[in-house]
Amino acid sequence: MLPLKKNKIMNVFLKYIITLIALFLSIAAKASSKIEQMVFERVDSTLGLGDNRVYHILQTRNGNMAITTHNNICLYNGQSFFNVSLKNIPSSKLRNYKGAYHSYTDNHNKLWIKDYQQVKCLDLPTLLFVTNIDSIFRQITQDKVTDLFVGESGTIWLTTDKGLLISEYGTKIKIPIGIGELQDLLEDKDHIFLFFSSTYVCKIDRKSGKTIQTSKADNSNKYPNTSLVIKAHNERFYQLRNGYKGAACFCFNTKTNQWTTLFETDYTLHTISSDQDYAYITSREDLWQIDLQNNITSKIECINLNGTKILPNRMNTIYVDKQNGIWLGSYSNGLLYSHPSHTSIDSDSAIQLDEYANATKKEHLCYKLMPLLYDINIDGQDYCQESQGNAYSNMYRKDLHIYKQKNITLTFISQNIPQPKKTKYLVRIKELENDWDIPSVYGGQTDNSGNLHLNLGVLKYGEYTIEVAAFPSQKCLSNWIIGKNTDIHIARIHIHVEKPWWTYSTLHFIIGIILVHLLLAIVFYFSTKKYHAIVSDTNKTFQTETLSATDKEFMNKAEAFVKNNLTTKGYSVEQLAADLCMERTGLYKKLGSIANITPSTFIKNIRMARAIELLKEGKYSVNEISELCGFSSSSYMSRCFQNEYSCTPLEYIKKVDTTVKT
């Protein structure tokens, strides 16, 4: 029994030793930074960067890199730079912002650049600066705006002179008073975190706007100046604060609501960014790192630039992109870029990056790519030139309207900055096939830069949705197919191929309707021509300008007698002749010679003319009008209208009104 017991003790002891060794190795592995194992390459003005003095780096929501330099906004898509000058750009005042360069991208494809007490705004699809920023502010609030923030979701938040924090969606939060000026804002699904110059942080309920918790990072009040905060993957916030004689880095645990001071320096700290394992901090003197697993901080001694070790000082800014690529911005030497797949085999030998990259890049690393439409070619012509656009605006294009059937070629870029040549694509056209397939099925080819040229040929008339997915390697594509990685970004464009106008059956129907209406209009014209003639004749009956003085006096007297007796039923030709002291036959001869009209027609026309006037007024019924105009009955008046004009009194007045309007 004793030997067996000794064996058990030895086994336990060996396991303990092995555990200690494994723990020691894991700590030793963590002791050296991942950034020190990577090989960087320089990106400067010789490669298209606007100028080499870099102030700030971020990534837009479509995956492009946005680098703010001294004179430019430089937008990089992994393929080329698009530089926009910052000279003579309109800005809006932000009274409460007293920090240095800081930039945001919102969910409206706008890039906001804050500098001391001012803000500029670039519309990314057009690459034009917004000339009236206050008009955007007025869509959110009519109060005076004192500062601007953009949350992680892309929501715009404005502070006002009334002490309110207002989101573009109408959420209003009363800013706590007495704890300094608001310097930073972070948000999650349920909460807003506000960071103040006094180093206080307030956790606020997003729905109610009420403060849930308040805590302070530092009681010494040594670091009241500009603040910069990031949210790391370990549910902690890391904040840089500067004072007049130094700076400090603090960590805020969102679960325990507690602050930790990680380190302090006697110089200014600039920017902070993080990946899954580390947070990195730049300054003029040192490049710092924070192990996110245990919050251990240390300085990075050197970095590998194309195989040569250099000191990481005079770095102005740092940014970790969505592919975990690391960008370092310097005061005068442009950018340094590397990726975890760029790891050195022999750190003692200097080798060219291109040669090194082909030999040593790790293909097993899978990361999310954000492919974008880059170019459109229609029948051999560049669509950008025809539409007076630019290649950059294509990246924000969601629809493409083509008139008639044409040969269409689309070019997509993968934005696979670390290893573009290894990019693999999948394509589908939803209206033709709901399954993903290799690009060659749809006439697709990948060039040496990792760009996909999709020759769709001549599409038939109709609607098409083109979707493209990109993967950093064949292994990553295979993993996605078998369901190991489902988080991918899809580039999508909707194409509408329109038929020529003369081929639409709807148009044929419309043309038929127009022809029918034209025919009816012609018939109506000739049918109403009679009414014009009658009205003209009636008017001529009473026109006396061309008559002699004696005839004019006679006609006026006859018209007056008829009008004075309109309400007299049965007022006849004999009565009119008697009133004029004439024989009946003499009246016939007189009216015939003067106006070429019979006495009965003369009387009837005067009655009908008065009836038309009353119909236009719309105050009386047909029965009332017939009595007021001396007709024996309304039916008789209607017969008169029907005989003369082939319509009822009401129909006649409608037709006459329509004729006058036209």
C-alpha cells in the first residue's frame, strides 16, 4: 500500500509543478506585447496620404479609415486615398468644448471634427463640407448648442445653454450641475455614461433620464483638462485625463461602479484605443499598453518597422480598426500600420515587407471584412463620369437605375488591408438564385489587388439585388459555410433595368385613353360650336352700335318693354306691338329689317338670356327662374333650351362655362 501512496503523492506533485509552469509561461507570454511581435509598414504622403502630420484616426461605419491631418481629411478604403482639404472650411461654435482634435462618425454618413470651441462636418458620400451646421442642430433643438457628442450607435447628442443633453431622437436628459463641464459621453443599450471635468461619471437611465449612480475617479483634482474615454471588451471604461503638470489613466468598472488609477505621468497623454487583449496609449514620450485581463500597465520598448526596431515615441495618436489592425499616427512621419497576421519569424534580421508578407502572414486568422462597391462600368463607360459623381460616392450607393439593357460590370473592394491578395468572395443575385456561389458563376474575377470584378453581362428588364460577401482567406470562407462564423458584412446594391418607354403596356393604355379623350374633345368642340353661334346671334340681336339713331331708339324701347314684362305670363307679340303703338305685321317687318329676327324669337331670347343670368347666380331653382323670366312653366323653359341648344338649362350653363374657361 505504501508504494501506491507514494505514487499518488508524486502524481499530485507533478501536476502541481506542471500547473505552475503553465501559469508562469502564460504570464511570460503576456509580459511581451502583441504589438512588439508585429511588423509595421509606413504609410505617408508618397503613398497618397494628404500630409504627414497626423492628428486623429478613426474608422467610418462602412469600414473606411478617416485620418485627420494638419491640412486634410484623408479617407482610405484599402485601395486608395481620397483627400479633402481643411482650409477655409465653415465651422460652428461649440462654447463648452475646450479639447483638441476629436472626430466622430454618425449614422447619417457624416464625419464630425471637433477642435477647440468649434466643429466642422463632412458629408461622406459627396465629400463636401456642410456649410450650415446650425441647420442640422435646429432639427434637434432650437436652443443654443454648446457641445456635440456621437454615441457608439451613431446617435448625435447635443448639449444646450439650458443645461440639457438632447439626442436626435428626442431624448432629453438634465445635465447634473455642480460637478463641472461635460467632457465625454458613452452609451449602451440601457444607459448613458457622462464624464465630467471634475472626474465624476454619472450613470443615467436611457429611458427615464434619471441618474442611477455617480462616482469620482480622482479626488486630487489634478487632471481637470481634456478627457478621452473608450469602452473595452472587458466591460470596463478606460479614461485619459490631463492636467497642467501631467496626466493619468483611470479604469472604471461598470459592474462595481469603482475607479482604479492605473498610472500617472509628468507629461500629456494623447489617445487610447483597444483590441481584445490590450489597450494602447500614445504620448510624445512613450507608447503604453494595458493588459485588459489583469489591468497591468507597461511601456512598449520598441516596434518593428519593416524589420528594423525603432523607439515608439513621438506618436500622436493610435487606433485599432475592426480587423484588429493597428494604426499609429506621428507628428511628422505619417502613419505606421500593422496587423496581428504580420508577425516576425526572425526579429534580428531586417527584411523587405513585401517579401516578408508573402512568406510569413498567418492565414488562420479570421476577421470581419466590409466589402464595398467601388466602380460601375456600363457599356465600357465609367458610370461615375456620366453621373458626375466620384468613385468614393459609389461606396454609399444603394440603388442603380439603368435605362434599357446594357452590359454592366461592378467592381467591389474587400477592404482587406492586411492580406488583400488572399481575399475570397461569395456572390448571389437574389432574384435569380437565393444561394451563395463563387464569383465565376456570375462572371466574376479577382485581380492581384484582391478586387472583385463582377461582369453581369446584359441584364434583362427587371429588378436585381446583387450581394457580395468577402473573407480574408479560403479557410475563413470554409468556416463560414459550415457555420463556425456567421458574423459577416454584406455589400448590397439594387439594380433596376428600365424598359424603353414605348414598350410599356401601361403606356399603350394611357395613349389609348388620350386618343379617346381627344376624340371626345373634337366631338365636344363641334357640338358646342352651335352654342357659340347661338350666343353670338343672341348678342347681335341686342347690339345697336351699327344701327341708325332711329333704329337704335326703337330696339332699346322694344327690349325695355320685354324686360319690364318678364314676370308677366303670356306677354305676347300682340302686347309688345301694342306697347310700341304698332300693328303686329308692322312689328314683324321692323324687327326683320333691323335685326333679322321674328318678334316671338326676340321675346324668347330676352327671356332665355335673363334665365342664363339667374342660373349663373345659382340662387334660384329652375321653377323659380321660369316664373321670374315669364315662361309659362319650367317644362316649357326646358323645351326652349332643348330645342335651341339640345340640352337642359343646367346642362347649357355648364357647357357655356366650360367653353369660356377654355
